[in-house]
Amino acid sequence: MHEAYLLLSNPFGIDNVIVKMGRQEVNLGNQRLVGAVGWSQAGRSLDGILVGYAAGNYGLAAFFYGKLNDAGKQDAWFRPQVEKEPDIDLYVTTWQGKFQPFGIGGTYEITNIYVNPTTSFAGLDMNVDTIYGRVTPAFETDMAKIKLNLEAAKQTGSAGGNDYKGYMFSIGAGADFDQVAWTPSLFVGYDYYSGDSDDTGDMKAFWSVLPTAHKWLGHADVVWVNTPFYQFNGNGLLNVTKQYVQTAEGTFNIAGVKDLYFKIHTKPLERVALGLDLHYFKAAKTVTNLTTGQSYGKDIGWEADLEAKYKYSKNLCLSFGYDYFNPDDAFKAVNKNDKAEHHVWAQADVRF
């Protein structure tokens, strides 16, 4: 079951308040930190409760509590991996609004995300707090709608006596040409997710929490903002002092990601949309095999994503695409894959 919830509007006669309880999608802003994925058979939904207050165009204040996992193998794709299961709780407070009352277009957001795993196993002492801000002012001109995007996040907290010090930022600008044939839109941006040089001491690599990753780091889903790995030692105690990627060739540092990207999207027909995204990836820190001491530089590779969408009706959208990823030295070292990847895919989104 993807979603099953109870929604209360204006409960007990309190105006502008909503309460949403049960299994639900959770999308914060542009889904860079918390999103519903979309690109998967089931998507992502959480069991939780949302309490929000809508203040018109000035914003939405909300609190969300959700349970990430009760049992079963955790997926290191979007959260820390441990060999024995803790409960992981997610606490989110956010304020989101529009710039419309100030005479311009666009939105703003400030969000705090707190994650605190709890377990009956000794040795676990971990909490991660992420403060995130985003502004997307937009300005109408005679030729186009100009859009800006500025966002940043900083992490604090501790694990096993070491501190979280990861951060990210993103800057970008684009334009929507609504008065031109095919209504093209262009956007260019630069994303930075911090990395770490080794696997000891404070954790300087940014953990992206629950992102819709392929929306920003390439649709091929081969470049990741890696998460911390935690393992139990021989005494049954959890080691939380390391942040690394383990492969058959050795232990690699979590080097972070830098992404310079360009996007162009058009609508040649009312129900048809076309898009091309180009990415050039580098690591934030030099990729190093910590076991052998060998370094592999920062070049990860580049990617091109093509997509076509056909909106048959409001309840059915068909998508087709081709993703191409060409790896460079840093990617090849960690993944032991020196061949380009070709993904051809088709997807049908059905709502009922």
C-alpha cells in the first residue's frame, strides 16, 4: 500500500489547520532532502503524522513525524546501513511560502530535519540535525520568466563521539520562454555536496537524508551522495566513528559530489513534453583507496538524459527516456566499471 491516510481539515473548528495521519508521501521543497522518489515501482512513503497551518500566500507551517523503518534490511541508498536493525525516527519542521505578497514570483522555505536512531544494542549514540534553506525568486519580463535558485544545508549532531559537519549548497538560474513556439525552458546550475578525506574523526561528508536523488544527480541513478556506513564489531558494539565506502578492492573515503548541469525542456504539442539534461560530475575531495593509499583524482564522469512525456489524461502519463553515463577515473576506481552505461526506459504513471 503506497498511501493510506486520514486527512482532517479544520479539526475541532480550528481554521486553516490540517492533520494528516497514516502512510503518506512526504515532499519537502524540490525533494533534494526529502522526497517520494517517483522513479521506482512503489515510490517512497512514510508512516507518520503531519500537522500544518496554512497562512495563505505567506506560507505553510508544518510539523511531521515519521517512522523510517521498523524491521528488515535498510537501504543504504538513502539512509545509514547497519547490520542489526534500529528504529529510525524522522522529525521535520518547516515553513514554506510564496513571494507573491512581496510583489514577485517564486517561493521560499526553511526546514529543520532531525533523525535519531534508537536501538537496544549498546554503543549506538547517533543523532543528525539538518537545517536547510531555499529561495527561488522569479521575475516576469517581456521575453521570459527569469528564475533563480539558491539553497544550502548544514548538518550538526554526533555519532560515537564524532561530530557531523557536512554541508551542501546549490546555485542556479534559468528562464521560461512562454511566448515562444514550443515554450522552451532553460536552466543552468551548480551543486556541491561536501566530502571527507578519510574514514576517521568528524564526519564531513554530507548525508542527503531521503532525497529524490535522480531528480538532481542524473536520471541514470549512478552518481550518489553517499551515506555513512555503520557496522557492528566483534563484541556486538556499533562502530559509528567511520564514514566510508567498502568494496572488494578496499575502503574508500566518501568524497562528496560537485555537479555542473544544464537542462532544456520544451512542449512541441499540448500533451507532449521533451527534455535534455547534461551533467558533469566531480568529487568534492580526492577519491582515495584508504587501504592502499592510492589516489584517483576527482573526475567522476558526465551524463546525458533524454526524456519524452505524453500526458494521455489527468490520470495517465507515459514517459520514455534514454540515459547515458560516461565514467571517469574516480568512478572507475570505486565501482570497478570502466564502461559507459546506457539506460533505455519506459514508465506509466497511473493515478486513481
